[in-house]
Amino acid sequence: MQNWYHIIPKNTGISSYVWIIFCLLPFFFIFRSSSVIEITVGIFVILLFFLSYRLSFISNSKLVYLWVSIEMSISIVMTILFGYVYFSLFLAFFIGNIANKAGFLSLYIVHLTTTIAATVIIFFTNNESLFPQLPFIFVCVLGVALLPFTIRYRNKQHRLEEQLENANEKISQLMVIEERERIARDLHDTLGQKLSMIGLKSDLARKLIPVKPEAAINEIHDIRQTARTALKEVREMVSNMRGAKVEDELLRVQQLLSAAEMEFRFEGKQALDHTPLLVENVLSMCLKEAVTNIVKHSNATWCRVIIKQSLNEVFIQVEDNGEGMPKGASSFKGNGLQGMRERLEFVNGSLEIQSNNGTILNIRVPNVVQQNEQEGSV
């Protein structure tokens, strides 16, 4: 489905209001004519141009070149008869969106040549009336020369960014799959042999109880020792699967902001004291998500992170001086905010958002240090 900006070009470095003026100006040039026939023909030509311009965007075949040819002809007629050269900017924008390199270069050369030729002709035939708009005509011809390449390279950059984003998503998925397979292999290697041994020794002990009770007791002791060994190995394996710590995440945040040319400001203590690994992992993920949103969406120049740990709670504040959240937007929809709230709710935490001349995210999680210390003393 095509959008409105296929008529009024978007992201060309020129305001949409200027393009609206370009759409309305041809009527002013036409109504300067005294002949009713000239006015009627001029209005018909304008409507035909915009119809062809629209069809050139929605056509997916060789008809595109037909519509562009009609648009070029209309642009030349409007330039020579009425002195209106600004249709050439619409054509320059469309030519920049042509993906085929041969088609792009062909249309670019033809359009630039015909525009310059038509401009030279009207200077020799109608110089006095065009003298007031001479600077605008010069800018228009310069736009015809530069705008197609600007649009083409911008579109290419957008495609590369999309491909890079898709590649990063695939890499993340592959990393998750690889981690799952690694965990499965470790569990198999750690528990597979031990559980098989426990099963065999259990069967042997059951058979020995009526015949040799002492031998059965020895087998039961072996089963117990094997189970303890397996439990120890599982605990060691789980302890090696360490989650992300806030202190380590702050280093990555600083690197990310530095790459985005944003100033990083920090207040508080980086390392959390006696915080459970699950809680710290959740806080690290929320911090990462918050800063990633700032880099992607805020257009900020600095980001400040404040970390405070009290007896009652762990408090993290992430602030920026960017554009803030759109008015009327839900506080917890979009940009991963819903996922952040769900993670925090899992550890009885909360998320608050303030958006005014920037955005402030307040993350609070109950502190369980005292409870852990009491459990450890029992």
C-alpha cells in the first residue's frame, strides 16, 4: 500500500510545506495566462502529471518508464510554455528511488539533459519574466543534479540497516539455540552416566538384600555417594551459568553511548551488595533495554544512570535529554517497556516513566539482603 509521501516526497532534506508550494505553484503560473484555452490545457496537464506520478510509484512493470516519459514531457512543456520548472524536482525524487542501476542512470541523464535544455530555451525566449525567479531556478537545476543520488544512497543505507538488524536478530536466535544445546550436552554428560549407575546399583541392591544384606548395604552407600557427586556437579555447572551483573552491564552501556556519541553520566555505586543473582540479572536486562531505547529513539545528547541501594530497595534511574515519549502513548507499550515491567513484576519490582523534555525511568526492586542474611545464620 502506497503512502501520501509518494506524492509529496519524504526525507529529501526539504520540508513538506515546500513540496506543497511546488504542487500549488503551477496553477499560479497558468492563471497568469490570458487565454482560457491555455488555462484549460495547463490545468489538464497538471492533473495528468500528478496522475502519471502516482501511477509510476504503484506500477511494478515496464510501464514505469512510460509514466516517467509522460512526466518528463509534461515538465518540459510546463517549463517552456509557462516557465514552471519545479516539476523536475518531483521527477528527480522518483528517479532516485529506482533500484535498477541501468534504468536509474538512463533516466537521470535524460532528465538532467532535458531540464537544462528547457531552462536554456526559456532564458532565450522569455528572459524578463524569469529574472525574478532566477535563484530558484538555479537551485532547482542543482536539485535535479544532486537529489537522485542523495535519495538512492539514502535508500541503500536504509536497506543495509534493515539487513544488519535482521542479521543481528538471527545471530541472537542462533546464540540462544547454541546455549540451549550446550546446556543439554552438559546435563547429559553430568547426569546421564550418574543416573545410569544409580539405576544399575539400585537393581543390584534389590537383588542382594535377600541373599547378601551386607553387600546390599554397600551398594546403597555407593548409590548415595554417586547421588551426592551428581548433585555437586550440577551445582557447579549452574554456578558457571552466571547471569549479567549490573557492574558489567554499566561498562557495556558506557561503550554503547560512546559509540552513539552521547555523554554518559553516572551517580552512585556500580556494584550491588548481596543482591540475588536473579534480581541482578533482571536489573541488568532492564538497564540494557532502557539505554538501547535512548540510543535508538530519543535523539539525546547525554544519558544519566543513578543507582542507589538502601535497606528497603534497589533503585535505578535512567534519564536522558531527548525528545521524550509521544503524547497520548501508553506508558508501557512499545520499545520493550512492557517486557521490562513484566520482568520487574517477576521479582516484585516496579517501573515508573516520566516524559517531559526528555525521559526518566525509575526502576525499583525490594532489597532482600536482610532476609538472605537471616537465612544464612539459621
